[in-house]
Amino acid sequence: MATSQAVDYFRIFDVHDSLQRVWVLNGNSLITTPFNNEVSPVSLALMTCTDKEFHHAEKGNPVYLGIKNNHLCLFCEEIQGQPTLQLKEKKIMDVHNEKKGQKPFLFFHNKEGSTSTFQSICYPDWFIATSKLKGQPLILTKERGKNYITNFYLEPKN
């Protein structure tokens, strides 16, 4: 019987969705745009949470998500009654080094075939998503596979 084991890691990835759109920093938010030579996509830093409270093999690997070369981390908070994806000015290592897992910054990372999903730990069944329209901010959604794309391709960077 195969079991999923959490691995402590820090990895850097380029990210794109099924429409070949990349994540780009626009002010204090992340948006998607078609990739071309004039675009500077962000690289996503993934760091495993070591707090055992958040390790549930069936849900995925608990990770912190940061933007490489920026002191920005993705986190979730409720704004006007709606779970919302935000960027917070914080170093991913500082969040990771807290003794207790920082729940608003944590996502369950799951592999679905050749793609990855990121589910908020604070808001179960809410996933990081991109709109099918270009130039829109990344959001949290419960609507998987409808108007939003929740599966992403991660390309490891050396």
C-alpha cells in the first residue's frame, strides 16, 4: 500500500496554467498574463510546513508559498465575508521558522496528474485560481473547473 509522506523542502518553480498564462506581480497583487518575451513572470517558492498538526496525507502536503526575490508570501483572510487571497510583505523563511504553523499562510499542495493545486488550509475547499480572462488577479474559489482554473503546471528552476 502506497503512502504519501511529507517531505521538508524549499523549491523554486515557474508557474503557468492550461492557457499558458504566467503569474506576474502587478503592484501588490498577482495577475495572469500570456507568456511572451516582454513579460517577467514571478517564480514561486514552495516551502513545506514542519508543524505536524497540518500534515494530513489525504489532503496534501502543507506548504508556504512565496514570491522569489520579493519579500512577499501568499496568505488568506476573510474580506467582507469572502475568503480572499492576499500578498503579505513577509519573508517565507520567517513564516516557516515560526514554531507553530502559520495557518493563514498555509496551503495543501496536491498533484493531479501533471498539475498542482493549492487549497487554503484556513478555508477548506477554497483553491488558488486564475480567471479564464487575462489580466485578472489570482483569487480563491470553490468553483473548480467552471469559470476558474485551479490546476497549475510547476516547472522546477535550478
